[in-house]
Amino acid sequence: MQLEKKESTMDKVNVGLAKRYRREKRFRRLGLGAIILSISFLCLLFTTIVANGWSAFYKTEVLLDIHFDAEQFDVDALSAADYDALVRTSLKNFFPDVQGRSDLRKLYQLVSTGAAFTLQDIVANDTSIIGSTRKIWLPADDEVDMFLKGYIPRDVPESDRRLTDKQVDWIDQLAAGDRLERKFNTTFFTAGDSKEPELAGIRGAVVGSMFTLIITLMLSFPIGVATAVYLEEFAPRNKWTDLIEVNINNLAAVPSIVFGLLGLAIFLNVFGMPRSAPLVGGLVLTLMTLPTIIIASRASLKSVPPSIREAALGVGASKMQAITHHILPLALPGMMTGTIIGMAQALGETAPLLMIGMVAFIVDVPGSVTDPSTVLPVQIYLWADSPERAFVEKTSAAIMVLLAFLITMNTCAVLLRKKFERRW
């Protein structure tokens, strides 16, 4: 009987190495597949947002022959004039065959209710046009805008769309007469919120976000840096500082809505601060971003080599001089990076601001930190809950603006870190 050949040690090693290499290849493929899948989902998300929102940057306007009848104007009270009547008269003159209250009402619906405010601004800026007839571009209704952008199909029964066949025919007549034109939607960037989609804009939300972030930055950065310096450079190592450090780390993981409840209970109910104001929003977001800034600042201070401290103290500098003249300047890039990331996180928060009333419908653009206002994420939340189709593109466009702010802030953080970071 022939004895089986005994497997050598090298053969066992080679078999083990082959298995290890196969596992490494599988793990590498899985990692690469996960990255590709994540990037694909991210691209799908961005593509969907852009596809739904790019059209919001354009709006449809109607060219009408407006006769500014002098009998309807009082020089001392221009705002009291019936500007809606001027629009209705122009439409009736262009469509003389339209009769009946129902048809006339549908005809008037082709032009936005904001057309009257446009005419009022024109007259207020130039009173010499009173008594003359001018061709004026006025905003079209959101349904007309959606129809011309292709969101409302033409080839469906009248009962399945919000525009009647007669209205579609009138739109075609206006288009045939070169009285419909798509223009850049400046209203989206210059107006506040409105119940009419064609008149709604993000200026109020952007200004409210700026005021809120300014309050947050002015409070969170100096407090966070001072706290980090004390804990890292001055505080003794005992159970109390250990308790503080544990609480700071825990606060960084607390859900943001808890900070909103805290702001509601303390700032509004106890101190009586104005509801839905950037001042209160900034205070709430300061509480939320402080742990992030403190942790990032402490990490930056720890990254400074001890030799810097020892050298400064060795040449006669006091501890405070060593910190302010040598350690802080070297740790500042990391602190700024952590602060920008914390501010970007605060910019995208919605839940804590909803708890302090910033979900209110605010039309006017805030002029100070105590005026009622909203912020961009809350504005997106409000528009997403609106039933009109035109608000869908407004929501996506506002998300694009918010993402642009967030990407810009994160890019600044990366560039600052690369520019000022020093490796030891």
C-alpha cells in the first residue's frame, strides 16, 4: 500500500495565502461597490432635485396693453387706484369675444394677482405714464406657467387638468401674438413668501438664515474656544472636569429637537423673548453647535506639540502669553474648520427652529434680529407641504440654493484647513 505524500509546510502557507488574497479581493470589490452605489444614489438625488427645480429660476410673463386711465388715479393717493381693473380691461380688450361672468373670471385667472402690485410700483416710480397706454410685462398665473413648462399636459381630458379648454385656447392666442415670454425669475430671489406660487421667493428666508447664523457665530465661536482653552490648558484633572467632558461629548449626540424644546421652555416661556425671531433661533442653534466647536477646538489644541509650550515658557513667557501668542494661532485653523462645519450643520437644521415658532407664515423680509422671520430649511418644509404643483419646483430650487450654501461652507472649511494646517 502506497503511503500518501505528506503536505509540506510551504504548501499550507501558499494555500493560506491564496485564501487570504481572495478574501482581500472580495473585500476590495465590496468596498468599491459600496462607494459606487453611494455615489449613484447621490447623483440620483442631485439629478432629481435639479430636474424638478431648474425651471423655478424662470417664470412666464404676459404682455398687456395697459391704459392708465387718469380718472382712476388720485395723485395724493396712488395706492388707492384699482389696478386690478386696469388688468381686467386690458384682457377684455384683447379678447372682445369673451362674454359671461364665468368666462371672464376664467380669463382674468390667466394673470397673477401680483400684477396689480407690479402696476402700482410702475406708477409710483413714474407718474407721467398716467393717461397713456403702455405695453407692460406682467406675471402670469402659476397654472399658466406650469402649462407652458409642460407640467400640465395638454392632451388629457379637461376634467383631468386645472385649466379649461377655453383657457388653453386663450393661452395659445397669447402665445401666437408673442405676448407670452419666459424670463429669469428675479422674484424668487427678491421676494418673501407668498400663498401665490408665482409671487413666492426666498429672500425673507435667506435674510432670516443670515441673521440666525450671525447670532450663532457671535456666541458659539468665542464661548466654544474659551471653553476649549480652559479645559485643555487650565482646568485641573479631577472628577468635575471629567464630568464636564463627558457631558460635552454627550451633548454632541443629543437630538436637535431637544434643544428646540429647551429654547421654547427657557427663552420664550421664562425670558419672554420674541417668538419666531432670529435672535431666539441663534441662541438655540448656539446651544446645539457649542459641543461640536468645543470638541474640534480641543482637538486642535492637542495637536500643537508640547515643545511649543515649553519653548515659550522657557524664554520667560507667562502661560497666558504662551497660549495667546503661540498655541492659539497654531490651533486656529482647526478651530475655524470645526466652527464652519458646526455652522453648516446649524444652517440645515429645522426641528429646533420649529419648536420656537419659526414655522409661521412670514411675508415681510426681516429687518433686524428681533423681527419675525423664517429660515431656508423651514421655508423648504412649508413649501413641500403646499398642494400647488408650482411649489414643487420652488421646493427643489430652494433645496438647490441651500445645498449651494452648504457645499460652499464645507469647501471653505477644507480650503482653510489645507492652507493653514501645519503638520508636525
